[in-house]
Amino acid sequence: MGSQAEDQDLSRSSAAKYSLKYFENKMKVGLGTGSTAEALVQEIAARNLQNELDLTFISTSTRTTKLAESLGLRISELSEVKHLDLVLDGTDEFDSGLSLIKGGGGALLQEKIVASSTDSMKVIASISKKVDVLGKFPLPIEIIRFGWVSTLERLDNLFVSSSITFNSKSMRTEDNKFFVTDEGHFIVDYSFEQIHDPSALEQAINQIVGVVECGLFVGLCDQVITGTKDGIIEVFDCDG
């Protein structure tokens, strides 16, 4: 019997392999960030799909770019292609309406920009990521470093005035220092009890001065592909 981490790896791998069926010749494809995206990149490289199908890849982070290039994949700039045919990414949580919480890998801003550059975003995940109501996973919010304490105060005031309960908040750290995103920002993670209206919360958070973007992805994902450690695939469409 494998460990929970091993089971998660097998689940991600099975979903990543299944997602390759969506590739078509000469597609422009956005690649996400995190352990699931890394499993996908490894599958693409192992099968030499970039050369076989003449694919163009756009990366959402230096982390994904480094892995892809180390495996022989070529990464282009989003400004060079503008519109993407397909985006494949992971998620930290998803609900029946395919609203997502993302940003655990620290690249939520680039991921949302890339997700907004396509008509087809497909998410790869373990079935364990499915929840009835978002909020179990802490919500990442990317903020400007300048005046970050004041930004947190404005966020706290927003949640209190809106009767939105949060259990705790913490600044994202790495190597005992504040984590800094590729774009030079901080991330604060808010733990909510439940997020019943992701769309309204996303809009409210993004209106706060000092906030760059939040990890709620609403109305962007059209399909979630889940896998299990036994290789069982289940596909969820946006109609629930």
C-alpha cells in the first residue's frame, strides 16, 4: 500500500497522460505551474510531442520553464502568440461549477493571464481536489510589496464588513523569508471556512488597493480531468 504522497503522484500522472489526447497539430498550449504541471511536462517530453505535432508552448513560471527546457522542450513568449488553443494546468481545489482555487505553486498571476488567453482551459487533478464548497485550501492573494501591511488591513476590513469569516492568514515564506513571485510580489494565504460565492469574492478582493490578483478562478475552466492511483479517469464539465 502506497503512501498518500505516492497515491497523489499516481493520480496526477494518470490524469496527465489522459490529457494528452487533447493535443492537435500546430496547437499553441499554455502550461501551468506546480507538481501536476510538472507531471504533464514530463509526459510531453517523454513522447516527443512537441516535434511530432509541431506544438508551441507558453509557460506560466520560471519553474515550469526550467523543467521544460531541461527536458528539451522549447518555450515561447505569450506576447508572440497572443491567443492560445489550449491551457492545461493543475488546481488546489475545484467545485461542481468548476470554480477553482489556484496559486499553491506561487504563480497565480501568470496562470490567470494565460487562462484568460484561451477559450479552452482544462485542469488536471487528483479526485481528492473536488469539494462541495471551496475554502478548504487557503486562498492565495498576490499583493504589491510596497505597503503590504496596509493592504492586509484593507483585506481584513473587507472580510469583516462583508461578514466573511476567515480563520487565519499567513504570509507565504520560502527559506525563512517572504516568498517573492516571478513578478516581484508577495503572497498572503487566507484560510476561510467556506467560500459560497467565489465570483463575488474574487471581484471584491481584486478591487482592494495593493492587491494584484487572487487565486479564485471563476468562469475560466471548461473541464477538469481527474485521476486516481488506479488509473481511473473521470471528466467533469462546466455544467457540473
